[in-house]
Amino acid sequence: MKLVQIAFSPTGGTQKVADIITDEWKETITRIDLSDAEADYSKITIEPEDIALIAVPSYGGRVPELAAKRLAMVHGNQARCIIVCVYGNRAYEDTLVELQDIVENCGFRTVAGISAVAEHSIMHQYAAGRPDKKDAEELREFAKTIYGRLMDTKTPEAVLKIPGNRPYKKAGGAGMVPKAAKECVNCGLCAKNCPAQAISRENMKTADSTKCISCMRCVVRCPKSARKVNSAMVSVAALAMKKACSERKENELFY
């Protein structure tokens, strides 16, 4: 049996959540990074006896389209999996149920689901510093519960009920496309790290709006803090989300 962690985490929040959970299992973890634009995901095969944790962020209440396409190429072979969606304290809406459908369509058996909160990737005032100490303690308890059930060969698997709607809510567009400010030194890290390959090495000042998924990885990875999104647009969006994000949301376990 192998433990496999499959995660799409452009800015690191989803990765933090996934690591807290899998680190609790005290096993060697094989990690697969869905943000790697050059990987051939069709060659990834999970063996039936393996256990996978599959984690994605919620983009407007849906699984990021890029993550969905790459994950759909993986061969699940009836391996058991735990699905995780991570959101910025607004709402995850149909993300978790969509993720369940994706992984089951490529051959996994979903045995548990987790919704978790991490700092918003654009409006950092929402869920700032999360996952925090309280989150980590809760996620570790989730991990222990799940691991116990995975190792229990006597109890039959229950039908998993995941919140969300089918059909899913309509997916939104990218919206905010980061651009380079005068501090840009053309180092090329943004183009190298872009999960969507939306930044050309020949012109790193902006990004292709038809490819950009507003994941903000280029903003986070820029060593000069030169890549930015329109501050007025961020302010308007933050104001619109203020009511929904003002109350602390808690992590949830479904099994």
C-alpha cells in the first residue's frame, strides 16, 4: 500500500492543508503536483491497494478547470481516496461534490471528504493566517478518524454524502489578470511557475487573459513583488464579499 497526495495549490494554502492531513498518517507520501504544466498526468496510475488524498482550492464555488482536466487524466483503478476542497472563508458551494464526481469518473472510490479554510489568495484579509493552530488541530483529528476507518477492514464502506448541487453552479471567468509593475527585472520566474502557461517568456509584463486562471501564483512567486492585480478591482470584490467572509467558517469532515 502506498499513500499518494495529489494537490493543486498555486499559492500554497491548499498544500498546507493537505500536508497537515497526510503528515498525521506517519507514512511515506508520494506527492503529485497538479500545478506542474509540463507533467503528463495520463501516465499516472494509482494501484488498487493505494490510498490517495486529492486536494484542490475552490474557485468561485467550483473545482478549478485546469485542475479538473489534469485530474481526469489520472488512472484511479478503484483505489480509495479522500477528497479535500480548500476555500477562503466565503463558501465552497459545489466544489466538493464536483471533485467527488471527477475522481470517481477516473476510477477512484471516495471514502471521505473534507472542506477546509485557508487564507484567501487574492483578498488576504479574509481567513488571514489560516490554516491556524486551531485548524491544524482539527485537521489532524480528521486525519486520525479517516486513517482509523481506512485500516478497519471489518466495517463496510458507507455511502458518502457530500454537500453540493448537481448540476453545478455556473463557473466564473478568470477576472483578475496580474501584470508586472516597474520593479519587474524579467527574471522569468513568473513564466516558469505559471500553472496555465499564460505568461510568455518573450513578454512577461502581462499574461494571456484567455489562459490566465487568476490563481495568483505569479504574484506569490515574484521575488521583487512586481506582479500585481488591479487594486481597485480587488477593493470592489473585497467589499462585495465582506458580509459572507466576516464570520469564521469551520472545517468539516464527511465520511
